[in-house]
Amino acid sequence: MNFIKKCIDVLLSFIAIIISSPFFLLIAIAVKLDSKGPVLFRQNRLTKNGKVFTMYKFRTMIENAEQLGTGLFNYANDFRVTKVGKFLRKSSLDELPQLLNILKGDMSIVGPRPPVSYELGNYEELCDEYKKRFTVLPGITGLAQISGRNELSWDEKIKYDNQYIDLFKKIGILIDFKIIILTVVNVFKMKDIYEVKENDIETISVKEITKETAKAVIAKARSSRD
């Protein structure tokens, strides 16, 4: 079944790249004209078995955005997001370059989203529940993304990610097709694209949000081992 999934990933990604190549060019030009910086945003993420890889996205924020504001987290009207970036995020077109990650073997179309390399702390120290999601390749979309996306806490994301792994073992590639269809529906609805609510930004400082949230996530990811 994994071989079939891999073949479908490569075939669909190759076709999608060919079909969307004009969009790649137009988006690249728009990003370059809109703000200073590279067209592609490269970031170290974790793939299967905790291996680090470089994930690609169209840049939607100003340069060095991770060192400003809420760091890894984004919110409505985030000052770091560029004009073109707002459209790309709402339409999810910023994810298109990840088709290249699929062809490289770092990702799949469907699977748990890959976290930033340091987001969960040391991979070797993760509890079994959190580690389970790394037994498969990460995806551009997944069960967590169609169930709430950035509205979900890490605990909720882990629950859906592990549920996807169990469902894939039971019904195979059918669950992937269902998730892909529901992802397309959600993209048109432009749902759940922000990780931090704008109301939260008004009540507590951005540094506090970043620091406390990051600490809580890492602590939870290791909780079963301590």
C-alpha cells in the first residue's frame, strides 16, 4: 500500500507541477515585485523518523519574520505578512512549492504536517504519542488540516494525525482521496488560516505568546517520558 501511495504522490505531483507552472511563474514575479527578499521561503522541518529536511513555500512574509512579532505563529492582520502574501495564504497557493518536496521524497500529498525542526524540542525526547506521527511521511494536507487546521491545539493535531495513520492501515489510499477532496473544499472556504487570534494579540504581548506557547508545546510533547 505504501508503494501505491508513493506512486500516486509522484504522479499527481508531477502532473500538478506541469499544470500549475504558469501560476508558479506569475506568483514568483508577484512575490518579487511586492517586497524585498527571495521568492521561496526555505525552512527546516521534520520528516519521517525525525529526519530534518528543507521545506519550500512561496514567501508570504517580510524577511526574517521569525525574529519579529509572534515568531512561528501568525494572526489576522499580522504586520509581517506582505500584500501578495495575504492572498497566497488565504488561497493556500503558498504551499505549491511543496510539490517539489514530494518529488524529492521528503513529503507526501497527505500526511501529518511537518513541524519546524525545533518546534517540539528534541525529537529523541518526544513521548510515544507524539513520535507516532513521525512513522509516516508528512503531507501538504492531512486529517488535522481538514478538521480545524490552525484552530487546533498540538494535542488535537496529534490526535488527528495518529487517527489518520490508523485509518490508512485499515482502508489505505481511500482515506487520502477523501482528505484531498475535503482540502479543496476548505481552500475555497479559506478557513482556519491563523494560529493566534487577533483578540489574544490585544490582551497579551507578542513575546509572551511566543515564549509561553513554545514552552507549553515542548513540555506536552515530552510529558509521557518525564
